[in-house]
Amino acid sequence: MSQASKAGWLKTLHTWHWISSAICLIGMLLFALTGITLNHASWIEVNPKIVSKKAQLSPAQLAVLKPAADEKDHHAPVPPETRAALAQAFGTSIRADSAEWSADEIYLPMPRPGGDSWVRVDRESGAAEFEDTDRGWVAYFNDLHKGRNAGLAWSLFLDVFAVACLLFSITGLLILKFHAAQRAMTWPLVGLGFVLPALLALILIH
């Protein structure tokens, strides 16, 4: 490869390397930090904040939820008018997610990063319960790290972030290749980065 061609490739690699690093910088810092908090979860004291509430649906609201004679257990969203009544009673938004319907009750789980909540409605009496659990900011960011209950938008972001990390790593490897001749420790260090975790996995993880 001629010097001019080599310089052109190196310039292109540097360009893609810094662009990908800029895209994934904040995400990598977040994932590195939450990697530590996940690895040492027992060090972090968690005191979940739990809020419980009860309410009573009116006869008119309850009539919408009365089970049919031949109704079987199924999953379906809570009717909009019922969600509105529950939201007003509990002072919080009620999702349009699919709920679990049985002959006796409706149960709507509403998990989220760092916590969860649920609503249960008795289809005979109209008695409704709501509970919300907040596990704090550390749990919130840990769940984002795992993509747990974070929704489609966050899932798409993780895909973009993963691609940016791959591009950052691959261009970094190719840049190392260009400079390896002048830096004798390049490949030994790259090899160590592979061999060390491989040995730990093979020898110490059972």
C-alpha cells in the first residue's frame, strides 16, 4: 500500500472513529458506571418507596366490567372510561397496556425502569387497588443498562448505541494495525485483552 493510500485510509478511519466515539461516549460512561453498580449490588442499600391506594368504582363504571356468562381468561386493555376513572381515583396515569382478565378480577401490571406499579379491580364489587414501588435512581439506571421495561424507543437506542460501539471498536482496531509497527506493545496488549477474560471464564467461572 502506497503512503498516500495509507494516509487516506488512516484519515477515513480516524474520522469514523471520532464520530462513533462521540455518538456512544455518554452511553459508554453510563453503561460502565451501571456495570459497577450491577456487579456490586449488595453494596448499595435500597429502600423501596411503596405507595398503596384503594378506590371504589361506581355502579355505572362497574357495569362495563361485568363478565359475560361464557367469558374465559384473556388479555385485553382496560376500557378507556375505566382507565379514566382509575386515573382520577388514584391520581396517576393508567396505561393502555394489555391487562389480565379473569372471571373475578382485572389485573394490570405496569412495570418501568427502577420500579413498578399495578392495578387490580374486583369485577363483582368494583373494589380497586393500586400499588406503586419506586426503587430509586440506581435501580432506574441499572434497568436502563439491561433494557428492562424501558419501551421500544430505548430498545432502538440500544441498537444504535451497539452499532456505534462496534464501529468505534473496529475502527480502533484498524487504527492500531496501522500504528502497530511503531508500537511494539500493541498486539501483546490486544491479546491480553482477549486472553485474560477468556482464562477467567474457563478457570474461575463454574
